[in-house]
Amino acid sequence: MADQHVTPRKDGGWQVKGAGNSKATSIHDTQKEAIDAAKKIAKNQGQEVVIHGKNGQIRAKDSYGNDPYPPKG
């Protein structure tokens, strides 16, 4: 399962990139646009969105697949 990563681009934009892919799936002007696009892909494919900050470090994760540890309600 290839998670969708939202990462900064050298040109100042943001990209969505599947884990292990050499090319970006999509390119966006803002991080919010990239996150929204990544969420759509992840929901369709049951994956996780991994959001990186401007420094490249992971700042958040959202899971849209089969969570092995679902919240107890």
C-alpha cells in the first residue's frame, strides 16, 4: 500500500506523491490544495495521507484505510 505524501517543492509549491514513486501525482500552489487532493486519492484507495511541513519533517498523518487500531467509542 503506497501512502500519499504531501511535500514541499523546491520551487515553492506543494506536491502529492505516492510512496516509492519518482514523480509527483499532482502539483499545487498551496499546502491545503495538496492535502485536499491527497485525501481524495487516499480515500479512493484506502491509504494514509502523510503531511510534511516546509522543513520536510512529518507533521501529521490521516488514515483512510483499514485502521489496525480503530478508536474505541
